[in-house]
Amino acid sequence: MRFAAILLAILVLSSSRTASAQEWTEYASKESGFTVNFPGEPRVSQTTYKSEYGYTLPAQVYSAARGPERYSVTVVDYSGIERMGIARAKGCPPGAEPCTGSMNTGQGYWKMDVGGAIVYATWQFLQRNAKVTHLMWNFVDLVEGQQLQLTNNTDQSRTFVFIAMHLDRLYIFEGTVPSGNPEPGLFQQSVGFMDYSGRRVRYQTVYSNRFPPPPLTGGGGTAALNPAGALPTPR
């Protein structure tokens, strides 16, 4: 009986710890400029992202799981792509337009790459073995982006995605739930953005990365831009 009681206590304690680890909490990354609800502390990994025009960009992936559910935020730093485009142009044959570019495309087509980053990231999802059930332009926290939903052709799991660009950073918010499970509402509806000072931003009008940031609400001026042109190392 004593052994059974001890075993029961261990199981209860283990179950309690597991439940605690799965609690939804607001997570904010000042370094990567976003906030969202995760089921527990996310794992942060460093990686790279290949852009549409072949630039290798630094990226971070924040990921967490809740049973069979999967959640992630991928943040790609586009702030150094102009320098990459200029460097690429220096190694091109004289007069090669894709490398020299123009005022509208940028050297090495870096402006095209930044301007089409959301569409290109969306295209990557369209290549999956899944049926697209919804695709729309939308904005979250007044930052514009693309929103899409997919159903996996193999296991019928559903993936909900929001893709945005904010201050030259590409954000891919992705939540996947098994077939029949509720939508990942706590994840989707909690998305927010911060400027380079770590201040939560709320614009007066819809923000587009193609134009200067609009004024903030509450007389807060404008978003703090990054003078260094590079992301700090995330925590």
C-alpha cells in the first residue's frame, strides 16, 4: 500500500508539472519584435532563410507544442539585404541588368526581394501537400499581411498561418492542430508587434513595410527604427 501511495503521488506530481508546462502564456521577444501567446516557453533556434532571389538571410524560429498541436514563429531579418545586393552587383558581368538593377528593383533585385517577401513566403505554403481552404489579405494589430488556412492531404490536420513584414523583418506565425480540434485561437488572436526599442506598437492606420510607418495611437509618435540595420541576438 505504501508503494502504491508513493507511485500515485509521483504520477499526480508529474501530471501537474505537465499541465503547468502546457499553460498558455504571453510571450514577448524584444529582440525579434513580436509578442504572441504560446503553450509554455518556446524553444528558440537559429537558422537561415533563402529568399526569392537567392539571398541567405539570418532567421530565428520560436516553437512550442501542446500535445499534438504545433506552434511556431519564424522571424527573418531582411535589414542587410541591400548590402548583399550591392556586393552581388560588384561580381556581375558589366551591364547585367538582374545584378545592376534599377531604381525600382535595386542592385541585385534587393528591393524586389523585400517587396515580394510576403508573397514568396505564402508561395512556400502553397507547395505543401495540402489543400488551401482560405487565402486573404488581412492585417493583425494593424500590420498588413497574408492569412491562409490549409488542410493536410495525409492526416487532415489543419494549419493556420499569418505572414507579415514589419520594420524589414518577415514574420511567419504558424499553428497546426489535428483534424477535429478547435482552431488555434489563443495563438492567432494574440499576435502583436514591437519596434526596435521594445515598445508595443499600435498604428493609427494600416502599416505596410513598403512605406514609412504611420503615426502611433495615443500620441506616441512613430515606431523606433533600427539605426544599426541588423537584429540583435535573440534571448
